[in-house]
Amino acid sequence: MVKRVPRPSMGDDPLAALFAESPAAPEPIAEEAAPVPAEVNMAVPEPELASEAENEMSTENPLQLEARAGIAGVAELAETLTALLQGDGAVAIDTSSVESVDTATLQALSAFAIALKIQERELSWSTPSESFGDAVRLLGLGAHLL
């Protein structure tokens, strides 16, 4: 049977052991790098460019969000947004039919909006629905998404 030693609860720092001085770690052993065989292809592939259809998804042809923009469709949305990032020009997103939206979708849209801003491209929102606007404001994402 293990005997427990009572410890005072006041003044006891449970993380103190993590910050206690420990013996110095041994120096790593330096090894020479093995030469890379000539038959290994070190070329980095070029990223695929967006197709003509994806490039045409601009302010004239906005991306339409589903009525229930939830986590079930966020992977497909992320793929679409990633493809749009490879294009150029302004992008429009139509949220007029959105009845409900979850945080996963709003996170993907926020990341997309920030990436477009870094690329110095414009993002516009075509007629945001009341539900979409409420969710954006509730989460404090108005600076990115409206």
C-alpha cells in the first residue's frame, strides 16, 4: 500500500517541478550530411493555376453560399476559396440565401478575406442575409466579413 504524504494546498506550486533547474542536456552529435543521390528530383512543382471558370467567379458571378452553411460543407467551401485565391481580381460572395451559418464556415471565410487583403484584392458581399449578418456581428468578425 502506498502511503500518501499530505501536502499543504496553500503556497504549493504544482508547476514548480517543470521550471526547476535540470541538468544540462547533452550536446547533439554532429553528423555529416549524406549526399543526395543524383536520381532524386529536388524540383518543387509549380502550383496549379485557377481554371477559367474559377477566375470568372468575380463580382459579376459571385460565389453563392448555401442556405445552411455548416461544417458539413466547409471542406468543399475551403477548396473553392483556395482556388479563388490562385486567381486574380475582385471576388464577390452572395450570402443572401443564408439562413444559418456556423463558426467553421465563418472561420474559413475570415481566413479567405484576410488572404485576399494580403494579396491586395477586393472582396465584396452581395446582399448579406440578416442571419449571416447577425452571426458575423455576434462573433465580432464584422471587420473581416462585412
